[in-house]
Amino acid sequence: MIKVIQDHENCIGCGSCAAICPKFWEMNYEEGKAFLKTAKKNERGKYELEVKDVECNQEAADCCPVQAIKIL
């Protein structure tokens, strides 16, 4: 399994992840940040989602200007 991890606190809400990968990412315009859909908060306060295939998440991570998305 592949882990997609979002450092939600460092997200600046540019929306590029949601535009590139709407299957996994959405914007919360009230908060002004992106959310990794169906992710769970881990013990380090980051949001984490296990996926079988990285799909468009690698592109989302690559385009994040603050590197708030990691693929492990």
C-alpha cells in the first residue's frame, strides 16, 4: 500500500491538488485549505490515506508549492 500524507496545517489553499486530482482532493473554502478525502488524522497530526495505486496523487504532491503532500 502507498500512503498519501497531507500536512494540513502548512497547506496554503492554492487549490492545485484539488484541480489536478479531484478524486482524492477537495477544497474547503470556509477554511481556505485543501482536504485529502476520507483521510484519517495520524498521531503526528497529519492526514493520511492508504491507496493501492498512487494515481494522480504524485502530480498533486509535485505541484504543491509548500510541499504539504508526501507520498510514501
